Amino acid sequence: MMEGRPIKFRLLEMFNEGGKWNYEVIPQVQEEYQMNTKFEADCINFDIIEICTAGFLVKTETKIDEEGIYRQGSLLIKYQITQLGRDQFETIARNLSKRRVKT
Amino acid sequence: MDAEEMKRTNHRKKVKYGYVMGVFLALLWGLWYVPGSLMWVIDPFVSLYNDVAVTHGDIGAMLVTAVLISGANALMATVVLVIWNAYMHKFKEMKRTIVELKAVQKYLIAAAVFAGPMAVFGSYLATGFAGAAFSAVAALAFPVVGTILTTKFAGQRLSKRAIAGILTIVMGCISIYAIGLVDEISSGRMEMMGYVGGLMAVFGWGLEGLVIAKGMDVSEPDAAFHLKMLSETGIWWIIIIPILALAGIPILEYVVNIFTDPAALLVVTCSGFAFGYCTICYYKAYPMIGAGRTMGLSALNAMVAVVFLFALTGSVPDWTVLIGGVLVFIGLILMFYEKKENLESIRGEQEAIE
């Protein structure tokens, strides 16, 4: 439902489906939004940090990336949605703009 | 370093980033007052003022000039932000955001209305009908209104210590104008319209704070502040300036001069740079340290403006600025040395569901 819409909409949708690690979410968003640079990956990570600070996600697990799954030596974080996050997601889902159907 | 320790370090870095943005916001805003006040003394703005003053009086002239200044400022800030977002690769995100009218773009348009016409007209009405000090105090009180609104209607939480910090900083900045305010009140020349203007200014910026807090929850700051400035530019240039022109005010004659007069263009460009980058810092600080703290820090612009205007134009502030300086210092200490755990989330402690 949220593919191709503002990135924070999509991120809330992905976390609403279940708890996820940042290294799972970032490459998926990069692929969907064609944001292939390291800088853009950092931007997505930053968006996740922002929605977590907003109270929509909580960090449930952390580990240091020793095998280089995402970026060697960085902190990997697993996030889970909160009630506030789910409410926010439902609010935006109700207020989405209609898309033009591509033919 | 183990994962727990790294998590704490990352968190401290995040909070520090928010505060650095808040401090830069105040610096740039204060710096903006230099081109901001220069515009009132150079052409074409002075000619417009004099021209309108003949037919509509000084206050009418001030409001019309404020429109042209705000319009030019918003336009230049929007142009300057194009450079930023080209570098940040955010044009696609802007496109994705602008079409989501009901979910997010409405907040950005509302922010443009509140911080644009409502607050600008309010603060000049306050200056015209009550006095410059009263207007400045009304503008500086906005963090208090904004903090109340964002805690009531956006669910943001603040510790008692953060609230004390915000209040102390605001009191400190207001005390710069204490003597002027007492003079204006005791002169007995303050009119009802001045109070209405003061309320418009304080609620304009306070409500902007509330809608940004809502908008920032679901949008990227870079896309959001650019769209807000674009909306504000639209409001001035597509709605207000044409209305004034249709009402027979000769504003359009002076619009061209802004772009053909090199001095005017330089000052307006500087104003656009300062305002554009100030907006960036404002919107970047919001999601990190919350609305209340950001607005509290933004009040510091008054202190910065006093210093810059003193250094560049030699205007000496009242001695109460010293009391203000001490209060601001105490307020900042209160705010910075708050327990960092309080900022894990700007809406208090949350729990995972499922």
C-alpha cells in the first residue's frame, strides 16, 4: 500500500508488519526507492531513528555488526512498533491520496 | 565497546545533534536580523513605504512593506533551499510528499499560513499599534504557547527540568526588552489592535510549532521545510501581493526593483540564505529533541540579534540585557544537563506491541 509514497509512510508500514532489524529494512527501501548510495542508506537509517524518537518504534535488540552484515563495526538495531506508531500508521493509511492508475 | 555501550553513545550523539541544530537555528535567525532590518532602510522597500504612507498612513505602509519583505525573503529562501535539496537528493521525496495532501502536506501549508501571514501581520500590527518592544516580547513568548500546544495536542512530553530551562531562556530573552516594554505600557498609547497583533504573532508561531510537530512525525525534514517555504512563497506571491495590487496599492512597481537593484538583490539574497538555513536547522532539531526544547532554543535568536546588531550597526541594547544573559545561561545549563534518557523518545517511555 505504501510503496512509492513518502519514506516514513513506508517505514511505518514495514515495522507495522512485525519487528525488524535496520539492516533488513534499509536495503529493501533502497531497492524500492532506487536510493543506491551509502549516503542515501544513511538517510534512511536517520529516518528510522527519527520515527523511533517520535515514539512510534522501540529498540528491542542490539548487536555489533562483526560479520559485516550491514556495515562492519556499526550498531545493528531491531525495532518494534508501539501503539502510538500503529495509530499513526492507521491515520495516514486512512488519509492517503488516490493514485493515478498506470496503464 | 559492547552493544549496550554503543547504543548509549549513539543516543548521546543523537541528542547532541539535535541541540547543535537548535543552537545553529538561533545563530542563523539572529544573523537574519541584519539583512532583515537592513531591508527596511534600503530601496525599493523605503520608496514603497513612503509611497503607501501618503495614502494609507504609517501603519498601512508598514504592513504593505512587511508583505514585500516577507515575500522576497520567502522566495529567496525557497531558491536557496533548491541548492540544499539538490545536494541531498530530496526532490523525489518532495514530490512524494506534496501529493499526500491529507496525510502530511496540509500540515506544511498550515505551517506556512501560521508562520507567514498570521505571525508576520501580527507582529507588525503589534509594532504599529503597541510598540516595538511589545512586539518583540510577544514574538519571544511563542515557545511557551508552542510547548503547551505540542504537549496537549501532539502528545509530546517534557521533563520538569526541560520546562524550567525553556521558561528561563524565554524570560532571559524577554528581559532584553524589559525597559522598552515598561515605557510603552506606561506611555498609555497602546491600542487594542496592538494586543490583537501580539496574540496573532504568539499564536501564529506557536501553532506553526504544533503543525510542524505533527508533520515531522511522518515526513522527511528536508522535503518538509522546502515544501513549507514553497507554500509560504505561494501565499505571498499568488494570494497576498496580487490582492494588494488589485486594491490599488502600487506594490508591483517595486517588485521588479528588488531584482534589478544590485544592493537590494544582495541584501534579499543574504536574507534568503540566513532564513533558508535557519529553517533547515529548525526542522532538523524538531524530530530529535522535540518541539518544546527546539522552540526554547530558538528564542535565543533575540540574544544573538542583539550581539550582531551591536557589532555591525553599533546599536546599544538596554542594560537589562545583562540580566537576560545570566538567565539564558542558567536556562541552557538546565536544559543541556537533563537526563539523556528523557530523550529516548519525545513522547515519553513507549512499549512494543504484538
